[in-house]
Amino acid sequence: MALPWGVKEEVEPEHGEAVSEYMTSVEGTKIELPSGNVAHILKSGVKERKGKYMLIYRYELV
């Protein structure tokens, strides 16, 4: 079994809600990447702190 990876990316404040909705919609799905690998999106969320938005998600390559 592959180990899960975590990613943090800054999100522009005006796009925070849209990014959050999209990532929630792909949670639990498998996405084929251009490299041929498949990423299983495990968990995601957009956190706001001091006016900055951060997308945090976990995935594993399957």
C-alpha cells in the first residue's frame, strides 16, 4: 500500500470558497494524472487564518 502525501497550497481569498467546494466534490475519487499515475484524494479542506487561505489535502498514488 502506498503512503499518503500531504500538500499545502495558498489560495487567493476570492477563490477560497470555490476551491473548497471543488475539493470537497473530488474527495474519495481517483484522478488519472498526465504521467499515467492515479491519485486517490483522501481528504481536503481550505483553512483561513489572518486573511490568508490555505488549501490542505492528502492523497495517495495507487
